[in-house]
Amino acid sequence: MKGMWQRQKILLHLLLASLLGVSDAVSGDQARVAVAANFKLTAITLGTLFTEETGHQIAFSYGSTGQLYAQITHGAPFDAFLAADQARAERVISAGYGVAGSRFTYACGRLALYSRDRGLTLSSNSILEDGIRRIAVANPRTAPYGAAALQVLERLGATDQLAPKLVQGTNVAQAFQFAFTGNADLAMVAKAQVIDPTVAGSHWTVPQTLHDPIAQDAVLLLRGADNAPALAFLRFLKEPTAQAAIRRAGYGTAGGQTGD
Amino acid sequence: MTDNWLEASYHGTTGGFRIDLDFATPLEGITALFGASGSGKTSILRAMAGLDRLPGSLKVGGDVWQDDSAGLFLPPHQRSVGYVFQEASLFPHLTVRDNLLYGQKRIPLGGTAPLDIHDVAALMNIAPLLDRQPGTLSGGERQRVAIGRALLRAPRLLLMDEPVSALDQRGRDKLLVCLDKLHKDLTLPILYVSHDTGEVARLADHMILIGNGKKLAEGPTRDIFERLDILPPDGRLEASALLEAMIVAHDLLTHLTHLRVGRHDISIPHITGDVGNTVMLRVRARDVTIATSKPEGISIRNILAGTISEIRQDAASPHVELLVDIDGGHVRAQVTHDACADLGLHEGQKVHALVKSMSLDGYAR
Amino acid sequence: MTDAALFWSPILLTLKLAGLSTFVLLLLGTPLAWWLARSKAGWKDGVAALVALPLVLPPTVLGFYLLIALGPDGPGGAVASLFGGRSLAFTFEGLVIGSVIYSLPFVVQPIRNAFEAIGERPFEVAATLGASPWDAFWSVAVPLARPGFFTGAVLGFTHTIGEFGVVLMIGGNILGETKVLSVTIFEYAETLNWAPAHLLAGGMLAFSFVVILLMMRMERKLRHRHDG
């Protein structure tokens, strides 16, 4: 009974997370930061730490990297952009909306294989089992975690065998949802989603060797070039306190240290 | 009761009306359900068709259509009934021809032999309209199609709810002529709801007088009309008597038709009809003048000798109702209390009844 | 897969989905609209409100509950297991179910209105002419409600063509099975592929416009035929 309630709570939170474009209400002199949806929970933690340390407030807006990119290049009033990949962060600069040279990797995404059934020991062999009918991944064309998932299959030599079993969600949150509701047997999700022990199910962290690093880059936007809180926040992300929090959340850091 | 009677008994409420009546009427000719608006006559008609549910029973000839004590209630589509509404209600998505054939296509196997659509169209005077859309017809044309449609169902009984009320004068006249023909040519029994004495006088052989959901009188139309204690639902001034007359001659020069009632010669404005035919004359009581001696030098041509057979005084009314027995029938008259007292009118008195030619309505029968 | 196949597959799939869904909607929606129009049951308004829910619910909410309902935790899973599956999500059939629920009010409402506009009298007339209720439904109600069927079919069809939020939640983006037009356009936009995005979106816009224009013309013609 209690487990079911937990499930509903998590599901609800994920629903809200995947409803794109949710943002917090905000007013006053502060920085507005656009954040890729998969980093939302971690961003909230970092925001609290940052405010405690400096007194500055950060107003976060969440969305898919593509949507945020479109908004920024059409004049959305953000001061900084935390993307889920490198390509679109760089494009913001080349499109003339970002400060040249301000791009850096704030986190490295880690993949996890997830099943909603408890107590399983998963491994790379799990996805090859005959009984597996559906494997959920994020859309490889639009989400770097999805592209990484396909790389994993390729490096395991299982692309042809598993391609017909793949179903795509728009992002890792949706891929998780598919597995959580039982519609997919397994899902390739972000480790950050399943690292919390209250999340019901079993997971296996995919070794870094099986995919290219999922570098998530941050960029200072032109609009925020003179914004003190924004500059401070981007600096803060590179500091040990923030890096430790990022690792605890299930990401790797650019310093080479991988969370586990 | 024999197979050729309709027996109805309804006691209950429907659509806000309380109905309590029992009546029986022969299944031939036209029977009028005669009453004022709001008397419940339409509710009764609808209950007889099965459109509304009234507690009671209904037997038509040998068939039981409703019997609450036996838990029997036939829905409308299982009753051999034709129904004509006040507004024609033709199907807008069908041509006149398809409207007409709608009921005929649904006659159950083994039902009465079907009529020919062209015969009915000729009877109802709608033959040139067969391929038209209902929306292009006049009110009178629509109503005649509606009647034809009901006829083609070859029902055991035809129910008509004030079919001429929604029409203008011209449409009304044309339709009444059609109904006359229907009456004469077909053996189909018709139950005809009306609040108009003229219609009832013209069409109905039998009538059932309804008031407040109750039966006030029933019997042959002529007899009910002659009852002085009954006043017409459409007003005291419509009280009339009916006389059977034979056409003797037509005078083209004076535009009059000469009739014979018993020993009397009566002239009225010209009506069509062959010499020797029977017509019914409606004589309104208010158009009858009483003279205790035969007048001379008077413009009125129709002077009928007779005897007062009944007088009814009603202190609440400005009139005294009289029934005068003339050779060949009865005539009603209304005179003021003063006149009655002045002339010393009494039952058994020999008098003359005077009627202006212009006041008489003649209906071919 | 050739580029042409990638381009045309979503279009054909979308048309197939809209066509089948509209057909199912007419089949299911007609008796429902009839009941709503004629019934005097006290709980009729409750049913009508339920039917109208997709009008106000965000499609993602609808899709969310559909995801659960179609999966092993819901009735969909039970149905799927009859065919050796685990879930109806990520299938064309699942999309049809989602589309039917999503477009239900757009089909039921116009048909219900058309039935109500007929009134009581034509049915009384039909009954006195020997038509049973079933007979009267086909010979009187359906022909007179034709404009309603037409409007409902067109609305249901175009509404399903534009369906996005629901498909996003339960589709799984499988080419040839669940990757419909709206999702494809979204994907092109997300990957900054503006050219094909414009092409497909513009095409959809033009198509919807033409359909609605034609529908209005046809409706006027049908109405005039009735008035004679």
C-alpha cells in the first residue's frame, strides 16, 4: 500500500517534470537561468546552496534543451543557459546570443539501466534477454542521453537485435515513465533519476566506456553579461561545494571524477 | 358490446390534465371529441394513439389496445391507427410521395389491403404535388398530405386533432370539403377533436362532449345539439340545431337554392348539389326569431310553423333557450326574458320560427 | 530507410490514424449521442460532463492516465495479454484508443445537438405510421441529423490529425506505428531542422484550412436541401 503511494508521488513529480516549460515565479534583481529539464532537481539543490552562500537569488526555468534554445534565440530574457549537451550550448554562442568563451562543462551525464521490479541485479546482459519486449530510451535525435543509449547498444553489438524493441520518449523523464508504469520492461535513463533510494525498482549504472561522455555545458548569455548573480552562479558551479553536490546527484564532473 | 364499437375508459393524469371518462362510440362515420381548449380532448386522443400513457383501457373493435388490469399496453407503432396532428408535421427529408408511402411500407403482413397512392392523392386533391418537397407547400396542402399519409396506412381508426385550426380561412374551407368527401367515400371511422361547433355540425355523426377531462354528453350530433341544457364549448351564441333538407331547385337568377324540410319550403344562398340530394342545415339559435302569429310584410322568407316543445330559463343568462318542434325536425331559438314574458311563451304553444336565408349554412351529405 | 519514406510515413500514418479513429468515433459516438439527446435519466448530465472532459483537460494529463490505463497496471494490459503483449502503449491500436477518447466530445456534441434539434414530433409521427423505435432511428433520426454527423466526422478527423500531447505520452515515437505528423514536426524543431518542420507544419495548416472550408460549404448545401 505504502509502496503504491510512493509510486504515485514519484509519478506525479515526473509528470510535472516532463510538462515542459515549467518555471518558478520570480521578481526583483536576480539572475534568470534556463536549465535543461533533466537537471531540474539538482539545479534546485544548487540554487539553495548558492543562495545560502552568497545571498543572491536564482530564478530557474526548465524545458527541453531544444525548446529553451528556441526561446533564447527569439529573445527570451535569460541570463545563463544550462544545456543538456554541448552542441546547442555552442550554437547559442555562434547564433550571437551567448558570450564567446564562456562555455564550460558543468556536469557529465551518466546512464543507468532501470527496471521497476525490485531486487533485480541488472547488467549489460539484461537487455539481451528474450523476455524483454520493450526498452525505453530518450529520443536519440533530440536528447543526448538517447544518443548515448544507442551508442551503448552499438558497443555491445546489439543494435540490430534490439532496434525493433526500442520505444522513444521525448526525454529521459518520459523513458523512465514508460518503465515505471510497466509499459516498457527496461529503460535507459539518467543515473540522476534513479540514484535516490526511495525510487522503487532496480538499476545498474552503465560503465562510462560504453558511450561517449554526455557533456552538459553551461553558457553565459549576452543579456546576462553584466548580471552579478549570473556570473557568480556560473563561477559557483565550478567550485568544490557545487561539484560535490553534482556528483552526489548522480552526475560525473568535468574534473574527471565520476559519481557512483 | 359488438365487434364494431370503440370502448374507452381513462382515469388518471397526463401532461397536467386529470381525465375521468368512459365512452363508447360506433366504429363508423365521424365521431367528434368536442370541447373547449384545455378540456383534455387532445390528451384523450393522444392516449388513444398510445403517444401518452393514461391509466385505463381501450378496445377498438375486437382488439384490445390497452388494458391496465391485464398489464397490456400496445405502443403506437403496434396500433392500427392513423393520426393527424394540428400541424401537418411532414418529414422534411422526404418528398410528398415518400411521405405518403412511409406508413404504407410499414403495414404489418396480413393487415388490411393497401390503398392506391393515386386514389388517395385524387381524394385529397394533392396529385400534382407528389414530387415536391414539404417545405414548398402551403399549410393547407401540407395538411392534406398528412391526412393522405395517415390514410395510406389503412388504419382501423383515424384520429384527427383539430386538423383545420392551424389554417387560414381558405385553407380551412378546402380541407373541410376534402373531409366531406372522405366521410362520404370511405368507411374508415374517424375520431375528430374540435372546439368549433360549425366543424362538428358539418362533419360529425356522433359526438362526445368533453369538459374538464370529463364526459358531459354523448350521442348523435343532432340529438346533442337539441339539448337545451347543453351549451357549446365555443360559446352560448353558437348553439344550433340541425335540419335534414332535400334540394328542390336552384334559382340561378336570384342565386338561391330551394330546399324542403318536412312540409316547409326553405331558401338559402346558392349551394352546389343535385336536385334530390340531401343536405344538412345548421340553424343558429340566435338567428331564429319567434312570432306568436304569422307576420306579414316582412323581409324574412323562411317562416316555419311549429310548436314550442321545451323552454329553459336560466337566470344567469341573458337568454331563454327554446326548442321548437317543426314538421321534419327541431329548431332552437334564444329570446330575452322580457320577450319571453311579453309574448307569454309556454310549452305547447303554437308559434312561427323565422330564419333569414342568409343565416343558414348548408352542408352536402 | 530512404528520406522519402521518412517524410511520407508520418503523413500516411496520421491519415490512417485519423480515419480509423473517426470511424470508431462515429460508431461509438452515435448511440451515445442518441442516449444523451433522448434519455431522461437523472445521471445523464454526469455522463455528458464525462464525455466533455477531454475538452478541458490538458492532453498531457489525458495521456498520463492513458499510459497507466494501457499498461500492465490497467485494463489495457489485460487486453494486450490476450494477444501475447504486455501493454497497449506504443502500438497503433493504443493510439486509436487514445484518439477516440481525446476527440470524443468533438464528435458526440454535434451529433447530439442534431438529434435534439429534431424534437419529439417526427418520432411521434413515425410511431403512428407503424415505425418501431429502431426503424424510426434509421428512417427519421439519422437522415435528419445528417449535418450533425458530417460536422462531427470532420471535427473528429481534424482534431485527431492535430493530436500531440496524448501521442507524446503513449506513442513511443515508432516510425510507421506511432510516429505521427505532430510528433515529427516537434522532433524537427527540437533538432533545429527548420526546413522540413516548415514543410510539414505548413502542409498541415493548409490541409486543415481546406478541410474546414469544404466542411462549411457542404454544411450549407445540406441545410438548404432540407429547407426545400
